[in-house]
Amino acid sequence: MGNDLRALDQLFARGADTIRGDAAGILIGHDAISEFRQGRGGAPARNILHVEIVHISDDAALVIAITAPLTGGRGQQTQLWRFEEGSWVVAAAHVALPAPAVNRSIWRTVGTPLVAGIAAGVLSGETVAVKDLYDVEGFPVGAGIPTYLAESEIATATSPAVAALLAAGASITGISQTDEFAYSIAGRNPHYGTPPNAAVLGAVPGGSSSGPASAVATGQASIGLGTDTAGSIRVPASYQGLWGLRTTHGSVSMDRLVALAPTFDTVGWLTRNAATMRTAAESTLDTTLQRAVEQRFVVAPALAAYAEPAVAAAFDALVAGLSTEDVDLGDIDELFLTFRTVQAAEAWRTHGAWIEAHPGALGEDVAGRFAFASTITPEQESAGRKALGAARTRLEAALGDRVLLLPSASSVAPSVNADAELIERTRQGTLRLTCVAGLTGRPALSVPLMGVHQPGSLLDAPVGLCLVGPRFGDLALIDVAEGLTPSG
């Protein structure tokens, strides 16, 4: 009751067989449970209303407690206690707590619905989580920053990307959280908290489209409307086992949408299945510009080298069953440096004045990225843009009309307790994988086709297979990907 984390650790049985579960998932092993508890910061404050003890044997008992969380509602804790080595310890536990009406780490504001779509349409019955960058008439935009939200005016019109979904019959459930100014791929917001990862208990959700991804993965919406500059749709899709499409650059209007780096910013969606993804895309894209894409696959060994060993092994096993050719994309570090230079210069041009006028408004990680962006000189930006043109020409010649296959992220979702060094190493590896689509403006689709075993978990952690196709091959990529799925 004192919420003593050390005491709770001592009460749970040591070893690899201890089990703890709740509505979010199951953890196996004392160490995995301990790490999760440390990241959560202890148990929610509650009163114990009743305890029922079921005798099983002289060295085992089932203990059931009815609890009253201070936030309201009723909860339940069920524990299997065993007498081991002279003391009673918890061998297995399940915790049930009332779900909050609104999870503020996922949602900034919600409704029932917040905005209704047309009465009949191809997306009727579908619900949308809109990333807090888009204008929704009648609401301000917060961009993941409370200070920015406080100064934002009420939108007088709705972004075309949002309007297209409404016109197809989908309804907006709410406006969902994002990393600050969308300048992150981790999904950790210092102001509103870290949205849950529905696929990996205790892991980050991926960002910057973190709120839409978690809303879809937890079943609170069927479509997440996000943006992707450097992987902000593909990474959360990979981390949470979703379909995630970054559209061809320029194929969907970016009007009435908070920008980060316009040369690379794109609209995209997150869904739990291919059918919903296709309908959302068809409802928004100009289908007259869409083209066919053949099932001709290439892989770039130099890219895959940036994936963690377990991810690389899963990727190699998957593509081993496909007909692929190797392709040389050049120096990957140089490609990333080019992308990073232009992205940073544009990010500072977009938001630098506001940041300078609001010291302390950003969290440490994103503030550090903008601090770096402020150092990009006009000469460096000019050289970066020249390198970008050359890189785009070289990549287009290498890829042609073929589909590039690669892991969507360099690793599975890191733990919320991961140290800054691990998060940065993961970020650096992932951005080298994701920058190719940004440099070329090509569409990229993350499909949940891989998994990596994680100690302490009964289920593999998801990893997306990314398909990078020819420009305006967005819809065709979905068809190609369906052909790769077990049911395809």
C-alpha cells in the first residue's frame, strides 16, 4: 500500500516462470515484471475493499482482492501465492482496473463522435483518430505542445486530408497526440505522457504519429490519420503491428496542416488491415494519377545492415522465400546526412522563430534536435539541396519501377525504460532505413509480417516489412503487400 517498488519486487517470486498479466498483456519472468513496474512507477493509488483467500494446499493459496481506485470504479487483483524457501511469494498475478474514459496520452480531445461523416459512404462505420497537426473546423491545433495549443486560434476550416475521410463517411472520434512538432520517431511526449504500445507491453509506441497509432492498435479507432516526414507513420506501424502507408510526396494536399520539413512531409494512414487501408487511400488519393506496380523486388544489403541482428535475421528469413535482386544505393550514411541537413534546415525555418520566442516550451529531446537545426548554415543547406538532387537521380536510376524491400525500423519497439543512448542508437539506425522514401518522394507501406522473440513475453514483438514503390504506386503497393501476407 506504500507503493514501495523494492518491496513489491521482493514479494514476487524470483525466476523465469513468474507471471503477471493485465488488460494490456502478459509478462513472463521476475526481471521483465520488475522492469515494467519501474517504468510505470508503482501501482495506481487505491483502497482495498475486500480480500478473499482460497486454500489450495499447505504451500499454495489464491488471493483475490477487490479494490477501489482513487480515480473511481472498481478493480480486482488475483494472485497465486506459494510458500517457497521459507516465505510466501507471488507466483502469478492478474490485475484488472477500470479503463479511463479518455486516455490523455492517446487523445487530446474526443467526442461521440467529435465530427460526424456523411450519412452514407464507403467509410461509413469507420472511426478516425486525427493527429494533432491537422485543422479540424471548430478546434485549435496543439502540435503536441501545451504552449502552442494555448496560443492557437480555432480552425475556421478543415484540412483537405481530414475532409476527404469525412466525405467518404468516416467519423472523427477525436484529435490524438503527437510528438512535439512531429520531430521524433519514439512516441514519447513529455507533456501528455507516452501512449501505450498495444503489441509490446511496456514499450514505446513509435512516433511521431503516436496517438493515432495507439488509438488504432488498441481498438479505439479504425483509421489513424498521421503524417510521415522521416518515418512517423512507418515506425509506429512497425512497433505496434499495423499497416502504415506514407503516400507519394505531393499526392495529398498538405493545406491546413502544421508542417515540419515540407520537402519530405507527407500524409498517410494507419489501420489494422489492408481493406480499411485501401478504402481510406482510395477515398483521398487522386486515383487517375495512380499507376500499376509489378512484383519485382529488390533488397539493399547496405540498408539491412543497419537493422539490429534479430530484425535482420527475421528480414532475411522472410525475403528468402521471394524472388529478389540486390541493388546498390550508394553510401547510406551520406544519404542520411543529406536528408538530415535539409530536414533540419526546413524544420528550423518552419518553427525556429516560435521556439526562440518560447524558451522551455519543448522537452529535452526535441529541443536538442531544434538546437542542432538552428546551426545549419545557408551554405550547408545549399550543399544539402544539391546533394539531394543528385541522390534522388541516383536512387531513381537504381530502383526504377521495382519495389524496394527493407525492415520498417531497425529494431523492435524499445522499452519505455530504455536509456538515452539506446533510444538514440535505435533512432539513428531507423532513420537510415526510412530516409530513402523521403529522399525520393516515393510511397512506402509498412506491413506487419515479421516478429522477434522478446524475453519476458509470450508473443513476438512485431516488426514491419516496408515496401518502397514507384511514385504514385500507393494503391498498387497495398495489392502487392496483400500478396505477401499469409492470407494473400
